[in-house]
Amino acid sequence: MNKPTIILATSNGVGMGHLARASAIALALKPIANPIIVSMAGGIAEISDYMGIRTEYIPGRDREWMTRDLWDQYLRDRLVALVEETDAKLISFDGVVPYPGVIAAKVKAPHISLVWVRRGLWQKKPQRFVLGLQSAMMDYIVEPGDIARSYDHGPTSTRKDAQLTSPVSLFQKDTALSREESRKILGLDPDRPAVLVQLGTGDSDVNEKMTAALAGLIGWKDLQVVLTKKPIDKDGNSLAPEGLDLKVVRYFPLAQVLRAFDAGVCATGYNGVHELLPAQIPTVFVSNIRGTDDQEARAKWCHDFGFALRADQADLADITATVEKLQDPQVRTSLSAKCAELAEVSGSTEIAQIFLKLIADQSAIKPGTLTYKRLMLQDHINRGMRHIAYIGLRRLALIYRKFRPHPDAAKMATVAPIFSQITATAELRDLIKGDVRFEHMIAGASDAYKKRRQEIAHTAYNPPLIAIRKRKN
């Protein structure tokens, strides 16, 4: 029996949470299905080399590679073309806001199942006002579990429309590498303590939090401080105080080598919490209050129940003082022992089975039965609702952007897009970050798919078709 193809789509959110969950689910699907990950997040460049899973990068609206009024149509056509190319049976979407283009893809390809992987712990942001409408447009909703769910008082917490699973994590005890192996891969001294710092940089307040956290590590004898990006501001100035031995590493997935670390300092995103704590890494959480994710609620739960330390994200002195507590071996031992009590993070396997069941139930419907006819009638009604929802959400998005426009960007020069099926991480990352419009295609794409993708790009970008640039694999 052929394994079904499942498309795992993600938005370009704050951090790697959406993409990490999709990656964990894809790994669980790999023995039983053909997962394909499509994402607007640049981190997708890291996935193919490690996972051996086909991927496609889709430029988000924020890239301004086309007019905004064409982007939803572009996203719809990209998804539908991929469904037709791969005979996919299901599309899942992991993101706070299911784009109108995602819903429109279901309108145009009604035979597929559309599933929303909807994380909980929402802050009360404007997105909550269309939550009911968006939820009604889905065939199914899955809520990845959160260890801090008892502290969830956001707009999704009282809804009864989602199937709850265990937490989803790329960290798995049986596949994570040993301390020795992990340190060898990361190039760390095997005999010196090491701390992982994942706070990010950008706006001035975020930069100040990074500096305050690093200051709390000063004085830790022989310490190796590991970061995933250089601690510098937009002008290239260092955010790190003097006296620290810093090392910047790039490894995906970092969850596999977490046993290399004696402690961690991290934002309180879904990803970090459900990787570091199951790995029993003593951690200080410094919340990022931007976005929809209620990181403060998650941090308070972790602190209140003794699984981690919470620093007051609004108090730089408290950040430094709280991080400094990690220098105490007794504090680290206590936190690590407490984390051993956490249940397994098996949500990716549960969600993989949910997807397969949805596909099986869909295939089991036999034409000619009364049940089938009723379902087809309901499907026509749903298609009409989705079409109306697509129009409504599209208008809402345009109204929202009228009052909250994207930052102005320099107009892109008229250059034909680059088409490529490349999977190598470094080259793919460069193309995604580049200034030339980049059309990424799954490895092994058919000639018909390549032609269709050129047509979609022509509609979105409107370059002369004969001038479209191509790039060899």
C-alpha cells in the first residue's frame, strides 16, 4: 500500500515554534507517510539536510516580493499546485492566523482534509476576534499540549473544537545524543561547564535583555557560553560584557544535542520550554511578550511548580540576578531533578496518527450511500462557507493593513525570479535571505509542476515568461 502524502504548512512566526512542531510531526510521520514541509520561515533551510524530507519555501507577505493583493492568490495556487503534484491527501497549518490563501486552497481542492494545528496560551490580541470564523472553516483542529496549560486563560482555553494531545517536541529521550557526543559535535571542551543562551536580538529592549542575561554568567569559572547567533545589535556592536568565553553554533535540531549543556537561558516560547525541560536542563526563562504566545503565563507555571526559574522580563537587574543563580550547583541539581518528573512529550506521534485516521476515514466513504450523499451536501455547504470566509478574511486583512501597514521597503528591481530545487542548507539559506525573488520547488519536481510554478510566478510577479531565470540543483 502506498504511503499517503501529507503537507505540513507553517507561518513565519516569532521564533521557530511553528516550524519545530511541524518538523517533529514530520519525523513521526516519516515511517508511515510522505510528509512535505512548506513554510514562510527562513529556518526551513535547515530541514532537508537533516531530516531527508522534501521542503518548499514560500515567501511571506513581509518579503514584499509581490503586491499584497496578489499574495493570498499566490499562496492558494502554490498549495493547490503542490497537492496536484504529490497527490497529497491532507494539509495541516501550524500558525496563529490561517491565511485566507490557506482556506482558499481548500475551496479549490475540496477533496483534501484541512487541519489547523492551533497552539494554546494565546494572549488577548486582535487575532482572537476572528478565531471562531477561522475555526469553523477547518475540517479538524488539533491543539498540541502545553505543560503550562492549567495557566491558560486565553481565548482558546474555553473552546471545545480542538483535540488536545500531549506536548510536541523535537527532543526525544531515546534519540537525543549523549553529553559526550553532543559536545564533540558542537566543538565544546568536554571538561568545562557550558550554558546555552537563546534570547534573540533585535529591538533595543530585546538587546538589553541579552546583555543583562550574559552579565549574570560572569564569574562562573571556566564557563563556555553557547549562542545560536552573534550577540550584536543592528550596527554590529557587541551586546556581550567582557570576560565571557563565547561560542556561536549552528546545529539543527539543537534538541538532539541539549545534553551538552549544564544550564540554559531561554525565551519562554513553546519550543524552548518543551525541549529544555524534558531534557532536564536547569533553565532561566526570560519571556518575550511580543506576538500572540502568552510566554509570561508559561514562565510563571514553570517557576511556580519548580521546573525552572523565571526572570522578570521588565527588570534588567532581576534578569542578571536570576541568571546568576544558575552558578549554584545545588540550584541546578534541584531543577534538573524536578524536570525528571515531567511526562513524555509524545504529541508528534499522536498527531501523526490523527492525520492518518482522517485520511483513512476520508477514503472509507463509498459513493452511492446515503451517508456519502449527506457528506457531499455538507461539503458543498462548507465550500460555500469557506468561499465567503475567504472573502471576509481577505477584506479584514486589507482593513487591518490600512491602519497597520507593513514597514515600507525599497522597491525591488525588476529581476526575473530564481527557480531551484536545491536542498543544501547553506545555499538554500542564502537564496531565501537574498534580494532576488526565489521560487523554491520540491526535489524531483515533474516538468508539469515546473511549468505550473512558472505560470503562478508570472501571475504574481508579472515578469516576461521567456526571461525567467533558472538555477541548477
